[in-house]
Amino acid sequence: MTDNVYKTYLIVGTGGFLGAVARYAIGGWFGKRWGISFPWGTLFINVSGCFLIAFLMSILTERYMFNPHWRLFLVVGFLGAYTTFSTFEYETGQLLKGGEFLYAALNVSLSVVIGFIALKSGETLAKLI
């Protein structure tokens, strides 16, 4: 690999480390504050991640000329580890923005349905071994 590839992985990895730590800390704080009967922490993380990905992508790619490493660090790394839900929502929003309503609906329905099937399959497999 070239030095640029290593640098890119380091940038994404550092952002990912910080995003994962932020997710853990925020989720834990919500759990201690409001209990775990409803996943308030996950809800907050997913919603705040959606806000942040839209805000950052607009700022970093449309409004100002930032070094592309900031997008890698903040969006791919930090938000990628903080929540993948924000990426799912952003990509669905981009499909809608491009007039791809069928693909947007397909992305939402397949992600939810197949994701739930995968969840139940994982639980079932774990019980069998």
C-alpha cells in the first residue's frame, strides 16, 4: 500500500475510534439517566447522527471547500462508528432527492425487513450451537 492509503485508513480509523467511544458514552449516559426499558440512547444517537451527516455533508461538500480528509474523518470514520443509521438515512434521502422514489422505498423496506430476518436468524443460530 502507498503512504496515502495508510494515511486514509488512519484518518478513518481515528474518526471511527472516537465515534465508537462517543456512542458508548452517550448510550451509557442515557441508560443511567432514563433507564433501559426503552432504547432512548440509541434513538438519540440515530437521530443526532442523521442531523450530523446532513449538516456535515452539506458543509463539507456543497458549501465550502474543505480538505477531503475532513469528510473521511468526520463522516466516514466518526459517524460511521457512531451510527450507521445516519448513512442509511442519508443515502435514502439522496435517492429521494434524485427522484428515485422506488429505490428509496425499496431501501427502507428491505433494510427493515431483511435486517429483522437477519436478527432473528442470528438469534436462532446462536441457540443451536
